[in-house]
Amino acid sequence: MKKLRVAVIGTGMICNQAHFPALNVLRAKGLIEVVGVADIRVEVAAETAKRHNVPSYYEDPQKMLDELKPDFVAVCTPNVYHKKWTIAALKAGAHVACEKPLAVSLADAEEMWQTARDCGKMLFPCQCMRWRNYMQQSKLLFDSGELGSPYFSDVEFIRRIGIPTWGMFHMKEHNFGGPFCDLGVHLIDSLLWIVGSPKVVSVSGSAYTKIANQGEDILLSIAESGAYSGTFTPRPYDYREFNVEDFATGFMRLDNGMSVNFKFSWAINLPTTNLDMVICGDKGGLSVNGETLYKNIGRYQTESKMKWFDNGEFKGVPFEQHRYMYDNILKTLAGEEEYLITKEQNLEVSKAIECFYKSAELNREVNIKELVK
């Protein structure tokens, strides 16, 4: 396989703290070269190019695509621009890795996947949570039959106050949604994958903006808002721009009969719990992040602490999952592996997003049959 010429669109936190560390591992192995970066804040693009020794930087991503003609593009923009730049990169002849969520509506996701097919290129959604060790081990445990038939799950990702303040996460016109789009999509994607990829039937959800738009002067940890290694040139934050939800909660029905409770928060008066996922089946239950299996042995109730050893190369590294993801991407392009995320699985995430926000707006349950394809 020839050395891939890679370009990146969007040079914010996730680009610098997740994608570039992963790309730099591949550069060191001589597998890729990064030829350019682009960002609407050209000074940030220039800074990123200098930091990572990239020869070219642009303010206009289309100009970069036209001039550099990269083989592969990583789209790291705010959510609203995922579709535009993914399609542009595909049409420019590049394979594309697009940050999560790939699309915030089913129609947009379908168009992006169809464009990849029409262009003869591969599309890689960056639902990177699947590469976390506890998710991998949970998948293996479920597939072994220890849980039996699943029928209930409770998932949550709670930050007491962990609002991303370095980009456009908080602005609907740029990011579409808040913690459901940021945190929820990780857990929904991973859950569906673990339990055998059932399809979303309906969502009943509520979205609240109660705390983040008050502008309280509270001491915060930027790491607790998702920037685990900090930021370099954050966009100035103004709480008066905050117009997405800071708390999302609800209920989801799946076509395998499962029901799923969920709650995701950037700001709520509850303890920070970060990721928590429980899966219940007719033979056993599992606390994913607690690494605990609940089973009955004879007449006895048991709780077994699983020893899930993580012998991965990047154990404990911030955003280590992106490094495993890029390894999978390169091996997929070389024909050595299949990518962990399929089109059909990814479309279910876009369905859940669209159903959730429609439900919150209409104040009722929304069935996927109501979505426009």
C-alpha cells in the first residue's frame, strides 16, 4: 500500500488532541504523510501546521482539496459542517474519516454514504468509543451468551458542569445539539453494537437548557469538559451564545424488544458519573464501566468482578481509542481488515439523533417511520 497523503479539515481540540497524536504514530511508521490542514480561523490552522510540522495550511478547505488532492481527509469540524466537507472530500477523490456524529439526520447520513459509494471511496465514522477496552470486552462477553437475550439498558454520561468552552459546541447554528450529540452518540452507538446491532424503533426525549445559559462564575476543569489534555487556541466563549440543551434525557425502543433509558449532561445539579452503562438480559446483567457481571449460580445470587486486562499499545493515553481506530482504518484500506463500524450500524445513530430532537420539540414519542428519507 502506498503512503497515504492526508489532510485535515477543522483544527480545533479534537484535531490536535485526538487525531494528530494518532496520525503522528502512523507518520513515524512511514505509513502516511500529512500534507495540509484547513480551518476558518486561519491563524489556528497555521498554529496547528507549525505544531505538527505540516507543510501547508488553508482558510478555505475547498482550496486545500483542489490544490493538494489528498488521498485521505479527516473531517473534524463542528457537526453542522460534517456533511458539507465529507461530501466535498469524497468528490475530490479522498477517503474520509468524519468525527462523530457523522450526521444529525437520517437523510444527511444516507446522502453521505451514497456519495461515498458513487465516488468509489470509503467513509469511516469516528464512533471511537467502541475501541475502549471495556466496550471491547463487553462485546465479547455478550457474544459469548453470558447475558442471554437483552431486554433493558440504562446509559448515562453525566458531567455536573463540564461544558465545552473552546469551540462551537454550545451554538445550535454550528453544532446542532448539545450533550446528546456530543456524549450520547458514543453510548448509543456502543450499546447497539454490543447487543447485536438492533434497529431503533422510536425515541421519547426531553431537552433542557437550565444552567449553562445562566453565566455563573463557577470554577471549572477543562479536562472534565472533554479536553483531557487541554486546548491550544480556544475560541472565546460567551455563555450568552449558548442555545443547545445542557441536559438530555429519555427513552428508546429497539426492534429486538429492548428498552433503553438514557441521560446525558454538560450541566446538571447531580454528581459527575461520566460513562455508565448497564445491560440486562434474561441470563445475566452487566455493568460495563463497573466491569461487573450479575448472575445466579444455583440458589445463589452472585456478582462477579471481571478481570478485563488491557494490554493495548496505547493503554492510558488520552484519546487512545483514536489510535486504535486509525490502525483499523489503514488496515481496512489495505484490505487486511473490515472497519468496525458499518453503514447500517451508523445509520441507527443518525436515526436516534433525529428522533430525539424531534421528540423534544414535539413533546411526544417519535417513531422512525416519521423521518424523511
